[in-house]
Amino acid sequence: MGKLSSRNMGLVVMSVVLLAVSLVMLAPFLIMVLTSFKTMGEIQSPTFSLFPKVWHFDNYAEALSRGDWLKYFYNSFVVTIITVVVSLVLNSMAGYSFARLKFPGRDILFFSVLIGIMVPAQTTMIPTFLMMKQFPLAGGNNLFGQDGIGFINSYTGLILPFIAGSFGIFLCRQFFLNFPRALDEASQIDGASKFRVFYQIYLPLSKPILATLAIFKTTSAWNDYMWPLIMTNTEGMRTVQLGLTIFRGETNVEWNLLMAATTLVVLPLVVLFLAAQKYFVQGIVTTGLKA
């Protein structure tokens, strides 16, 4: 009875702590949504009020009337969807190769992949930009990458650097290591090729890791601000993150409209996470990334 009471007490304490942490995590989102219904007078008032005195739903209509948001969302969806789909294919195949196949130099290659995880993205941004700008035979460039703009102001320039990554390969490799070796041996006895084993056996069993990687890649591509800022300089190639800057002037920020637009921008990510939440948790557990 004493042990049971102690266990129940532990569960209660853990539940209270998790509830408190959840509220802390939700607080910025709640403030963002509530601020989107306020006037600038309420936001700048010295007296803080969490809820708006009058709910101004028209803030959303006014926010969407600023800028070409249909184009911004279209650009972000194109970049995000292509990046995620191609990334899932390449990362899963690379992870499978490192986990299940034996070939010369495998460990050295995987070590180089791990080094890629440790290198900050900011240090490779300028070299990557130069590679995109001087890509041979692209955007008016000649064979030596001169005389043109390369992949600047193009979907290819926004997508190409992110279709594969060290973290995705590492994540997939850790997942594929969990399968028993007998699965490969049985497939070899049946005469299945390496690609057929991957495509018909491992890939259907990989929903958790693919869903997890899809959420990570979608969040990264959708929320990326710096790379579109560097690679694009026209209104027609803006993404939603760049679109949010239209509410920021030289001396002031229209916080109510900015929060309204931000709420709409965040919605696709929230829907994706809720739809893939079950697989996301399974993927984190099976890859050993849990605490």
C-alpha cells in the first residue's frame, strides 16, 4: 500500500510538472493568437491585458490585404513539399545503405556525415550561395559558371541545398539498425536484390521515421528566413517568412497585423504535427533520440 501510494504521488508530481511545462510552452502561442485580435492602442497601453477588450477579427483581413499572400503561400508550399519529398527519398536510401549494406569506406563516409552535423549552417551559407550563383549552364551562366545569375530567384536555388542533410541520414541509419539481421538473410535466400529489399520490406516498415523526418524537414523549410532572404530579391519569389517583414517599418511594427499573419503562417505546421503525432513519437523512440 505504501509503495502504491508512493507511486501515485510520483505520478501526480510528474503530471503537475508536465502540465506546468506545457503551459509555459503554450504561453507564447496563446499570446500570439490573442494579440492578433487587439488594436495597436491596446498593445501599446501601459496596462497589460491578456484578452482583447473587443475581438477585432478584421485584423486578419487587413493583414492578408497587405502583400501578395497567395503567392507567398504558393512559394512556401512548392519549396517545402519538393524539399521534403526528395529529402525523404535520399535520406532513407542513404540511411539504409549505412545501416544494412557492407561496402568499402562505409565507416569513413559515415564519419564524414557526422562531421556535417557538427558544422554550423551559417559557416556554409556563403559558399553555398556562390555555388548556386555560379552553377554551370544555369540562369544564363556559361560552362564555367560566369555571365549569369545561376539559381538566384528560382525554386531550384531555394530547394537544392536542403534536399539531403547529415541529420536526416543519421536519423534513418539509427532507425534501420533496429531491424534484425535475419531479415536481410531471409531476403537473400529468396533472391531479392538490395534495392527490392529496401523498397518492398524496409520502406513499408519505416512510417515512424519518415513521419518524424518529414516533420523536421517541413518545419525547417517552412520557417526558413535567412536562405530565401539571400537567394531571392523579387516580390514574386517571396516566401511566407519574408512576407511577414511587410508589417515592420523603419520606426514601428504593426504587432496586431503581424501576429494575425503569423498565426495563419503557423497553422499548416500545427495541422501537420497533429496528423503525424503518433508516428513522430514512435520515430523519436525507435531512433534512440529520446532523453
